[in-house]
Amino acid sequence: MNENESNTSAVVHNIRAAKRAVSTVKTTLGPMGMDKMMVDGGGNVIVTNDGATILQQLDITHPAAKMVVEAANTQENMCYDGTTSTVVLAGELLGNSELLFNKGLHANIICRGYRKASRWATEHIANLSHPAKQKLAEVAKTSITGKALESSIEHVSELCVDAVVNSDGDYDRIRVLCQPGDSLDDSSCFNGVILHKEFMLPAMPLVPTGKALLINTGLSDNKTDDNVQLNLGSAAEYQQYKRQSSRDNWVEKAQSVIELLPDGGVLFVRDSVNEVAAATLARQGISVVQRIPESDMTALSKLLNTSVAHGAEDLVDPVDCDVECKTIGDMKYVVVKGDGEVTTLVLRGATQQTLDETERGFEDALGVVCLAYNSDKVVAGGGSSYLNAALYLRSRAAEAGGREQMAIDAFADALESIPATIAENAGHDPLDTILTLRNEHIAGNKSAGPDIENGGVCNMLDLDVYEPLSLVRQAIQSASEVTISILRIDDIIGKKTE
Ligand code: ADP
Ligand code: MG
């Protein structure tokens, strides 16, 4: 960036750039939110409803807009879902601060007010929570509503809950495998790891006996050989040396595997395995799966409760496991069962594009169920908790005194944009919805939210719309933090490229 933009105009520039990014995702919020089709120069298409995915795919160059994308990414990383809400809230907070600037408030006063409001709102929302037990399927359904997965919502939410309970709330112990073909209803949950791989050689036993070894490197040419200085007289001598040294190497490595698996078994290898070594192993009844992605390797070590050896030199004792080759459609898989709690969700779907979006929806749903399972607290969804927090903030704004209370009121207005946008995206009047919602909440109906089917408002708990408390809390915190960071910038200066 060459030009210097200065003072207030820099803030306003930043606010407007960030708001432009926000407006792209705003129409996707809520169960009736629309999807975006994104096409790149190469003609690749992504169809998605996921806020973070849309922002990641946009070609955003403005630094302030990039900060909003970062906030969405933080939300995705911490809570798996609620990214659109975070971004919409940040957009409203920024828009409202522009109005406050115009009224003559200093950025620092706005930041102070927003910070206080964010703390009060998150504290207040904790008081609205319910125990998460028995509500896990509802949390999954709330996340799935409006997504590609909705067609099989009952089945899919059941799978999510099963997977989370099986893995005791550890997201890292849940794997998702997409398998084109059939329909979403044929998706299933499996206790174990399924590798999209096959045994290396046809000669390998397809159901190996129950011992396994895991190696994080490979059984092939030792690459460091090339860095050794040698005096060789001819090309033939070099060939001879090369053949001999690498052969010794595989033989030695294969030998140490055979010693540990005298009755056969299976060897899982992160890198590649030399064919000669593989043939040697196959003769001893050992099946080999090579080039296993790192995440699969980690899942295997969790499933089998064992560590992954760095190389053939430091192998640990083999572990019990149950391995089998399976062909589904025209795809080959290696199915591994063990004692550890690792669950694989096998997703079925017609096309790769729908499967990709299905997978994103699934990951969100799994994530929020894990959050609810672990934190044990949920709140009513549909933006009802945001609206209740807005009323609470207005009731306390005067406490802050001075101009800060204007910022707190502005924060409350921004919180209301969540239920308002959900209603608006469903084709209902956002203002009427908010006004009715305020009355309901003042009358004590703390779970009132927008009725997206019929318009007006209804009790979110009657519709079983629940979301994890921590998701809402994080969304408010991420949105207010990114807003404050943007407001604190008073100058954009081109910096030297390093
Ligand atoms: P995000 O990326 O923020 O999760 P979504 O498009 O997934 O955005 O919309 C989530 C919002 O939709 C949440 O506030 C959730 O409570 C709300 N929601 C889900 N189902 C319903 C429903 N049946 N009625 C009203 N609101 C709903
Ligand atoms: Mg969502």
C-alpha cells in the first residue's frame, strides 16, 4: 500500500471495508439463510452456507476486512459453528460505531463501552443456560437446520450424538469419511478407523492376524545415502553400491518388523515401502498399508492405544487389532478395529460437491455437540439469548454513565441484529419481530425467538432450538474484540516489504 490514509477517515474506511465483507455472508444466517455459489478462475465451484468458508474463499485484500475473516476463523477453531453470527455481529458493531463517531464520540470511549458491554452480556447469558444433558440431539439439529444435511436431520443428529458419546466428547477421536454414492440416509457410524487405502500387494493376507505395528517413516531407500562422499571408479560400481546399500537397509528394516511379528500381522506406514521389502513381509504373513496421511496415523495410534515408532529401528511391541480389507462400490478400504474410542462417520451422498458441503455441516454439528457435551450448558437459540442480553445491557447502561452508555446502547442494538437477521432472511419483517420479541422478553419469556415458519415470535425451547452456551459467549467476544481492534486503528501506513 503506497498511500497514507489518515485519522478518522482511516477508521471509516476500515469500517466500510469490513462491512462490505460482512454483507456477503449476512443473507446466509439462520435456517432460511441462502447459500452462496463461489466460482474461481479455474471454474471450480463451491456451494456453501458456512460463513467461515465463504469468507475464506473470498478474495479479500483490505486489511480491516481480513481482521473480520480472522474473527470468523477464531470462532470456527474454538466453537466449530456460529461463524456467520460472529461476523454479522461484528458488522453491526462497526456500523453502529460509525454512527457514534458522527455524533462526536471518541474511538476510545466506544471501545471502553463495547468492552464493558461484552463482559456484561456474556455474564448475563450464563444465567440463561440449561443443562446440556438430554439436549445433545437438539443442539445437533439446531446446527444442521438450513444446511445441506437437513433432509436427513433425524438420522444425522443421531449419528452426531452417537459419535460424540462414543468418543467421550473428544473431537479429535471422531473421523469423517466421505463416500460418494447412495444417499445421506445411508450414512453410518463405525467404532474404529477406516482408511481409504488398500494393502500394498495382492499377495498380502486380506484378514491379517491380530497384531499391528505403526511406523512414522518408510521402508524404502535411505535418502541420506546420497549425502555420503564415496570414491567409486565406475558407474557400474556406483550401481552396485547403491543396490547393495539400500537393499541391506530394507532387508534390515523388514527383518526387524518380521522379528516383532513372527506370526504375521499388519504394518501401517506413514511413508512408502519398497516393493521388495513388501514382498518379503508378505511372505511372512504381514500385510502392509503405506502412505497413510498423518491424521489417519494419529487416529490409528489413538484407536490402538500405542505410539507410532519413528522408524523400523525403534519399534515398540506390537498391539492387538482387527484389520480387514473392504470394497464398497469401486473404492477399496482398510477397516481397523481396536480398543480405543475412535469413531468414524461414513458419509454418503450423491456428488462430491454436496458431499463437501455435507462434510462441513457435519463437522460443525459434531463440534457443537462436543462443546455442549463437555461444557454441559446450552441456551435457547434463534438469537433469543442475544436479545435478552440486549435488554439487560440497556437496563444497566446508565451505570456506566457519561458517553460510554451510548456505546453500551449501541452494543445492545447490535446484539438484536442476530434475531432480526434470522427473521429477515426467512422473509419476515425484522423490525416488527424485534419489537414483539422485546415485549415477550420483558414479560419474562426469556426463550422467545423469531418464528421462521409463520412469522412473529415463538418459544425456541418448544421448537427444541438449543445451542451451546460457549458458542454464543465466544461469538460475542470474538465480534467485540475484532471491532475494538479495528476502531483503535487511526492510520493505515504502507510498510516495507520484508
Ligand atoms: P452460524 O454460522 O452463525 O451458525 P447459521 O446460518 O448456522 O449461522 O444460523 C445459526 C442461527 O440460526 C443460530 O442463531 C440458531 O439458533 C438459529 N436457528 C437454528 N434453527 C432455528 C429455528 N428453527 N428457528 C429459529 N432460529 C434457528
Ligand atoms: Mg451454524
